[in-house]
Amino acid sequence: MARDRSALVGRERELTLLCGLLAADAGSLVVLRGPSGIGRSALQEEVGRALRGRGVRVLPVRFGAGRGERGADDTYGIGPLVGSVRERFEEFADAQLADALQPVARLSQTPGGDARGWAPSMVGELGALFERIGLRGRTALLADDAHLVAEPAPLLAAARRCGWPVLVTCEQGTEHSPGAVELFTAADRVITLGPLADADAEALVRRTVGARLDEAVPDALRTALGPLFTHPGTLLSTLADLRERGRLTAFRGRLCLRAPAEPIALPDSHPLLRRAASHGPLAPWLVSSVAVWDGISVDDLPLLAETIGADLAACGRTLDRLIEAGVLVADVAGRVNCRCPALAAAAVRRTKVFWGAGLHASIAERLLARQRGGGGVDPVALADHIARGGAAVDLGEDMTGRLLDLAAATAGEEPERAALLCAAALHRLPPTAPEHATALTTLLTLVVRTGQYALLGDVLSGYPDPDGPQVPDGPQVPAAVPAPLAELRLAATLVAVHTGEPPAEPALRSLLDEELPGGGRIGFAQWWFGRQLSAGGRAEERPEGRAPIHWPGVPGLISSDEMEILSAALYGDAEVCEGAWRRAGRPAPSPELDALHDAAAVLDIATVTRVVLGDRYRVPETGPLGVYQRVVRSHRDADWSQAMSAVRELELSGHTDTLVHHAARLFAADICAARGEFRQAAEWLAAAAPAPRLAALRAWARIGLFSRMGQDRRAVRQARKFCRHLHRAGLRVGMDLLLMRAVGIAVYVKDHDSAAYLLEQTEQLHRVGGRTLMTESVHLARGLVRPDIVHARVATGLARDRGDKAALLDSCLVVARFAEDPRPWLREAHEVATQCGASVLLERIRAVTRERGVPAPRARGRRGPAAGTEAAIVELIGAGMTNRQIAQRLGISEKTVEHYLTRLFARTGCRSRVELAAASLGGRLPAP
């Protein structure tokens, strides 16, 4: 079966070299070697296609296909040769070929091929067969997997003596077997096939998938496969395995990775796993143990051997063989790890016995038994295994106290380890224990600092304890909340927002449902998840109270002032937030306060918390808050492909819908609208729930969709309507975004009355103490409405300082309509629109260019004549250069190279760079 030709991506140089060697010399013998799965066979097949294009007939022989008609006894590989010739009788079109083949077939079936007189007869008959086939034209022999045959040299030498060019592949590492030594000695050229360039490996992923691939998939594969990412066989087999297991799924027009936080594992058939199994039954256990242990040292080996019940010497020998085979790797310090994370995940999945905490629990029990017997035990190692072993390890009170002491001692330099130790202690402390409250506060501090919120969720799984603190009945919580209860509420809230899943325990869920002091009329759960948790269903929608909800602070973790800043920012009260900011002794105005307001406007809770808590806070990259933070940042950076990838990651992570899920859908709607994907934009907009906290952001996305669709006047009417509604409801958070966009649209369509009204609304929003604060939105509104280029320059300068390219794009487009010299504004708008792929806005830029009568903005890096550039690119591909190298050689951008390649593929029908190179060699490329 022919292999996927996409595996030839990045092999253009080797293809050109091999074709040249085989076409130049009659009787040449070229050996192509490389590790298993590196793409030897695929490259050999492509060489065959290229030779056929030059008029050379090809006889392929796969030594691994059935291992010959005589099975494992086929010492010389005659059986596959006979089978291949029989399959091609019609192709060779020679009636006398059967007469030459019959003696070879008869000898190949003779038992005891090494009997006296057999070998000379076989050599003679092989020569006659190759001579017969060669009479009708030049023929090449392509022999695959020669390492599977004990003595491949006689067969290959017979073809070579008849003037056949021979290309033979074999696995790297088999060169020292007796048959291979003879082959390598006779070879005219030995070529070693190495890994791909990283860019070519990513191109291989995208071409193999055959669909619009989500941007996050290549990065996830790169992380999981490590050095094997540039290994074509591993890359293709892992992709196929992900498809088979349902991990690659189509979602809104893209192929995405489902449950991206789950590890990617090598397929069960991968050569590394087979190689591990070939070293005996102990080897898979060792690989699995190294994976679960996250690497072992030589000193750990005795304990590991005792735990898995194996002989220490046997473990040492097997470990050495696994390192020699490349399954495991040892660093300079002697620590042994799996070759890549995907191998570790596959090893654990295959054995299953030590999945999760089982191995650590077994080791911890043995260390505890040794300690109780008076033996010497490393206390740090023991504590680590106890912490990773979970609640299954039985401890006494003295060991629990030691865990807490060790957590306190390591909190400064190793907070991640300290959090594990503290969590292990809390698993064993009843809520009535005097140390419990202090331990919980310590764990909260460590979790907030390290981002290990799933660890906090595991600890909360034990609540409520029958003897622990009882949650007050009724909807109201007393104003003075006891400290342990305040800590539990904060812990439950942190778990809910950072993992996307509320606590499973009814008592903790009810804490999130209760109305908090300070004037709020709904509980946190309904605000965040859109439903009451304790009721088990969706509650009736109730409007948010205008007064902010004040959460109590937790001593030692977060002060009451900091909690007031956070709650006011999240619930959208800018005045209360700024007042709390000043009471906390922080300077106002300040860049930090501006960043806080900007993040709060789009519900970027991670950034808000980071501004308030500083280095005490860390957001996990894979949780809802971290992913949503990437959505917001990528949208502002005009990296909209990454923003959409992050939105899809949120949708496919399996989390319960939260407020940031709906906010992310609004950003997705805005991006799709700017790209002209109006149907998708409408679908994203409809999928976002009408939460009061997102009212302004939703209106911002909706009027953006109307404007991109060419319904600018409708967008302005809707903006005025939204402003009146939001003003009456007291929902001012995010109004700046809405007003800046609305003013720009009104000015663009020359609706002066609406523009003046929206300017008034903007100034009113920022009027304090009888004067208007000169914010970015006020500067922009005045600059566009009056018009005033000074205000416009100030506003766009502030947007540049914030790094908000998306806002800058809209502003520059409008300013260009009245600026004395529109060219700089149009150039900047064009660059940003090109970067983010905003096709609708690019069309508007062209319209303004025609309106102002100025030259159209051009992308940097002017192209030369198309025909010459295409020819140069094809020539450099044949020389084995990557897109980046070609771009540097020709003085153009890498994206321009990709553009030319897309045109070449479409015009020539070629599907890969390899086919382009081969077609060029054969003179089959049509003129541009």
C-alpha cells in the first residue's frame, strides 16, 4: 500500500540527491538508512515516481511484506522479489519473462537454501531474471527494509551486475549484522535520513490533516512529542491515533483537539513501545514507573525494584538496555526520564496498574514501614511520596504535623512542593482540628501563588465533615462571617472560577448560592454559572443589584481592601473600585488602575487579580481564566487566529459554561464579523447568554456585526438604544468599548446627530466633580466628532501604549477620512487589518483610499515578477531549503513564499513541495 505522500514534506533535498545518483550511474547501489518511522519507505516510493517520470521502469521489493514465500527461512529475500515480479507481468509485457522467473521461484521454495550448490544456482538464475527484465528498458530496483533479511547482498548484487540502479533502505542501528556489513561495504553511497526541520514538521501536520487545523494542535503535538515531533513516522501515527480515539474533532469549521488539557500519548503500535516490550516483561513496568515517578535516579532504583517486586540487578540491566535503545534518556546528572511526555503517557496507559497515585502510595507505605522499623529514610522523599500518593497512605498524627512543618519550610523556594505537602496534611486533618484553619489558609496562599487550583478542589472534596463547621441555613449569611467559613467560601470560589467546575459538596455549593453582604441581590454561583447550584437547575433570572457585592477578606491571604477592589472591579462598579484602590493606599490615577479598569471592562478576571495581588497570584494556563486571558490578549494584539483557537479551546475543554465562556463567544463573534464570516458571527453571538454583566460587551459585538455587514446606520441606531438601556439599568462596565466603536461608526457614515449624542454620553460617563476626565474614549470621541486631529492623535497614542491594535484599527480607519495626510493612518490600519485577516476592514481601507485619492497602502517587502519568483522558489525547494531560508534568499517574507506555493499547488496539481521538485526535475511544470 502506498504511503501518504505528505510524509515527503521537507525531504526535497534528499529526493533530488537520490534521483540524481540513480539516474546518473548504471549499476549504482545506494543505501538509505534511518530510524524506524523516519520516512525511508515514503521517500523511496517518491524516488520511484520521479524515476518513472524520467522513463525508468521500477521494480519495488518490500522485504517486510509477509517475509517472503518461505517465511522466516527466506535467508536471501527471494520470495518478495518473486511476488513483486508476478504482480507486474502486464507492466513488463514480456511473454518469456515467466521462463526466467520459474527457476527462481522453484529455488526459492526449496527447503534448506544453504545446501551445497544451491547458492551458485540461485545467483545464476537471479542474473538471468534481471537480464530478461532489463532487455525492454532501463529498470531500477527499489528494495525496502533490507534489515529484515539475513543476507540481502546476493540478490542486490545480481541486479547491480546487470546494470540496474539499486536503492535499498534499512533501519539505522542494524549496520553491524553480518548481512548488513556486506551490504554497506558494497554500497556506492550511504545516505542517513535525519529528522525534519521544525517548520517542515508543522507543515506535515497541517497537510496530513487535510482540513482547517486549529492553531493549537501543532503546538500541543510539539510539547507532547518533544524531539520526536520532527520524526515523520511518529507524527503521522500519533495524528492517526488521535483521530481514532476521537481526540481530533471538527468544531465550527476547524479540526481541534478535544479535551486539550489531557495528555497526548504515543499510539500502542509505536516502535518505542514495541522496543520496550522486546526487552522482557520487566521493561514496560520500568518505563511506566519512570513516567509516574517523573524521572528516577540511580539511588531510587533499589526502592523501585522492591516496590514492583523485581530483582535489583535485573532492573539495572533492563534500565541500561532501555537507555541504549533510546526509550529512556539519562541527563548529565544521571536522572532517567522517558524520551518524551507522549511516551510517558502511553507507558502509563498501557500498564494501568500504577496509574495516578498508586506507585507513590506503594513507595510511601514501604518508606513508612522502614521508618517505623528504625531504618534511615530521607524525610523529604518520604513527604513527597505521601503527598503524591493521595489519601490512600495511612499516617499518624506525628507524620501529619511533619508534613505541615516541611510545607512551611519549603514554601519560600519550592511553593509547588509545599502546596502538595500542605494538601496531603489537610486530607488527614478533621475540620475540628486546631491546625486545620491555619493549614487551609496556608494552602490557599500557596495555591493562589502557584495556580494549582485542582489540588485545592481535591482537598475540598472531603467537606462537609459531620464534625466540621456547619453551613448556616437560610438565604442570608451573617455580616460577620467566621474566619474558617470565609476561607471555605474563598476556596470554593477559587476552585469554581479557575477550574470551571463548582465543588461537588452541597454545603460548599450553598455557600456560592448565598447572597453576600453589601447589597448584592444574587449569589456568586448564579452570577458566574447562570444558575443556582444547590437547587440543581437554572434559577429564574434576576437583575444584578447596583450596589457591589463585598466579599470578606481572609487574614494572611488577602486583605479586606484588596477584596473590595476585586469585587467592585468584577461586578463593574468603577467608582467603588477606585475608592477602594485609594483606601488601600495605592496611587490614583496610575497605569495599574487603568489596566485594572481595562481588564474589568472585558471580564478579564486573571488580569484584574494579577493587578491587585501582584506576584502573589498565578493563573493556570489551561483553566477557563487563563484561556480567556489569551482570548482577550490575542484580540488586542491582532493575533486573531490565536484568539479563535483559545475560544475553541474553552468550548472543547469540557468545563461547565461560565461567564467567561459567554464573553469569549462575543469576541469570537466580533472576529468572525471583521473577517466577513457573518453566519458564524451570528451563531457565536446567539450562543452567548444575555448576562447583565456582559450587556455592554454584547452590544459592542452586535453593533460591530451590523457595521461589518454594511448596515452602519442600523448599528448607530442600535448603539443609541443600547446606551439608553444600559444607563437606566446602571450597567456602565464596558460602556467605553461600546461608545468608542459607536462614535467611530457614526462619524464614518456622517451621522452628525448621533455622533454628537454619543460624544455627550462618553463625556457624561467620565464626568466627576463637574469636570470631564480626559480618558482615551473622551479624546477619541472629541477627535472624531469635532473633528480634532490633536485629540485623535492622543487617543490613538494611548491605544498604542496599551497595545490594543484592534481598537487602533477602527480609529485609524475613521481618522483617515478627515486627516490632512491620510496615508500614515491608512498604512497603519492596513498593516493591522492584514495581520489579523480582517477582510471586511481591508475593503473599507481600500474604499477610503479611493475616496481620499491617495495611493493604496502596500505590504512591506515588494514582490518581483511572478514568473521569476515562482521559478526561483521551485529551484530553491529542489535544493532542500525551507520556506524561511527561501524568504531570506529572495528578500521576501515567509508568508509571501507560502502565497506563491499555494498558487503553484493550485496551478500545477502538485500536492507537496516534493511533487513540485520532482515535476521540475521532469520538466513537467506548466508556465505561469
